[in-house]
Amino acid sequence: MDVNITKEKKLTNMRASAADDTLQLVPPRQMSLEQAIEFKTR
């Protein structure tokens, strides 16, 4: 196998850096103990 160390690697298959910024997390619900028990039994 011949290898040429002067050639650079082609970086055409790079991942888009903006793809990770699109994830939106929903904040958790604040519930009292009674609300949580009622939510769990539904």
C-alpha cells in the first residue's frame, strides 16, 4: 500500500455544527406531592 504523507485528508464529510443547536428541552413540571400522586394514577 502506497501512502503519500504530503496529501491532506479531504474534509468533505464533516458534520454541521448547527445541527446540535436545534435540540430544545422542555423544562420539568413543578408539582406538589398531591399533584404528582394524581398524575401517576392517571
